[in-house]
Amino acid sequence: MVENPLLAALGQAVYIWSAVEWKEGEFLAFLLGAHQGLAQIVTKSVSGSTITDWLRTLATIRFGAAETERIHALLTRIDDARSQRNAYVHGLWTPGPVKGTALVTTVRWERAEVMKGELVTLQDLIVFADEARELYAELAVLGDHLGFPKPPSPAP
């Protein structure tokens, strides 16, 4: 079995990534002038790359060149990180050849190597989680800058 510290770090990374996806939904709602809850329903029904494509298109329509360039760069980083997230979440995890590692096997038809194994360490997962935190923080700063509505506070 894959060791618990790796699984715990994977869970942490997935948890943080869900916050990134939530912020993307807030951004979509803001750009469309839509209800936050309805936008979240829509974003849960389509791929992440579709959402970032929509955000790029809407940002280009709504903002000037400098702001659009900044947003596009952030969305490209999100797309790149999502690729790694998807490998971690959808890959097959097996114990690695060395203690504290796992082999994650992914399948992608568009690659020359259809099945590919990646050796993953605890440090890899920590780095990914840190990157997801940074992306979330940048989306939050962008939201504050652009004036996203504040999400409702959780009930006490």
C-alpha cells in the first residue's frame, strides 16, 4: 500500500485545489454578472480547461490589454497546474521502489507514450500544494482588485 504520509499530502493538495476551482467559479460569475451559486453549478459540469477558456474570452471582452494579459498568464499557470493535479487524482497509485515514494501511472491517448509512470515523493506533493495555495492567493487578490462579490459567510 502507498504510505499514509503520501496519501495525506495528496488529500491536502486536492483540498487546496478545490478552493482554486471555487475561485474560478466566482470569477466566472463576476464576469457574467451571474448568481454565484448558479455559476458554481455550471463550473462543476464542465472541464477545468473549458472554464479557463471561458474566463480568457470574457476577460478579453471586459478588460484592457494589460489586465487581460495578467489574467491570461494566471489562467495559463492554472491550466499547467491542473494537468499535474489530474495526473495525481486520476492516476493509479502504487508503492514506489523506494520507501516514501509512489509510482503514479497515467494514461493519455494524445501522448506518444500512452501509459506513463511518474515517481512521486512527499516533497513533490508539498510543492504542488504550495503552488495551488499561490494560485488561490493570486485569484483572491485578483478578485479583491476587480471587486468580486464576497461569498456568503458560513453559518456559525
